[in-house]
Amino acid sequence: MPGKDRRRRLGGAGEEVACRFLEEKGLKILDRNWRTGSGELDIVAGDGTTVVFVEVKTRLNTSYGEPEESITREKIERIRRLAIAYMNESGLKGGMRFDVISVLPDDTGEEWSVRHLKDAF
């Protein structure tokens, strides 16, 4: 499926951009694409004693709205459940935060626009 493969590559590129952005801001990447049977966490990062669960949304353009607008109530609830499972499995202690990183490429595909929504939900 060419469309699905293209979306997967775009999403992966967006996650790479998001990881670099977070590291530049001083966060430590703890995990990427952590999966269970009920879903996936895009990025888990450490910000001091806070564990940050980051949902990355990447789109080619905003013709269907901003990337973060695609996050539904159901998705938020799933991410929260997955975060609790992650904390339990990893044994990490401390506070949790839920961020969203919105990523859009420019017309050339060489530069990326990154918007970081801290404590998004």
C-alpha cells in the first residue's frame, strides 16, 4: 500500500524531528514507539523528575487543519492508559505530563515547522 507506507515514512520523519527538538530543549528521550496490544506511545521523555508522554502529529500541510486537531478524546484516553502501563512496567516514579508536538514540512521538505504544546491534556 503506497499511501500507508508514505504516511509511515512521514510519521517517522516527524518523530525524528520531534526527538531532536526535545533533546535541544534539554529533555532526555527514554523510549520511542513503545507498544502494547492496546496502542503505542510515540515518545517518552524525561524532563527532570517528570516523565513526559509526547504524541507527535505530522502532516504535509494544513488543508485538513492543524496536525494536533486530529487528536480525539478517545486517543487522549488511550494515551493516558498507556502512560500508566508504561510507568508500572518501567518502575519509573515521579510526575507525568502529556505533550503534543505538531510537525509540518516546508514546501521543499527540507525544513520543518515544530510546535510544542506542553501539558496539552
